[in-house]
Amino acid sequence: MRTQQIARSLIIVAALATLAACSSYAARPAAVAVASGGVLTGANGMTLYTFDNDVANSGKSVCNGPCAANWPPLFAMDGDAASGDYAIVVRDDGKKQWAFKGKPLYFWIKDQKPGDATGDGVNKVWRTAKP
């Protein structure tokens, strides 16, 4: 009897852990991945960044024009929907951009290959995005 209760409890714990893992995965948009180093990347494997001058949860990006030429936004597609820690902000030009925990996400033009993170700390206002 005791063995059956333990086995049942283990099955329930395993099911809950699986559900939690699936929920966490489902909350992340297909456009975003987590690299082995614990940083967020685009689906292309390139490092994503946040900008300290963006106000979290403001629903907008302050990196436009020449700034966006150097720090290309992680664009959201028309059919994409916000979920969990991921939101969609509307840029000044009307295009949609992914945000993580209220902060818009960007690439850095000087990163050349997946795994590069040369934008971390640029001008003391750019940070690698981390979950």
C-alpha cells in the first residue's frame, strides 16, 4: 500500500514537472531561443540585447533611426501573440517588435556569428538579454 502511494506521488510530480516545462517553452515565441550560455538569441542563433534607455513596460522602443540601423529590432510577425514574459511593442514606424519582461529586444550589427556577444556593455547601456 505504501509503495503504491509513493509510486502515485512520483507520477504526479513527474507529470507536474513536465507540464511546467512545456508551459515555460510554450510561453517563449518561436523567434526566441535560449543559448547554452544562458542568453536569449533569435531563431538564427544571434545574441539578443536590451537597451537601458528603453522604459520597461512602456510599450515602445526608443531605439529608432540610426540607432535601429546598428541595433536591429527583433521583429514580430503580424500573427504573433504575446505570452508569458514576452510582449509585443509597436515601434515609431508602426512595425512590431518582441520585448522580454517589458524591454524591447535587439540584435547588434557587429555580431558576426551565433554565439558572438560583442554588444554586451556597449556605451554602458546595452546588455545581453537573459531569462
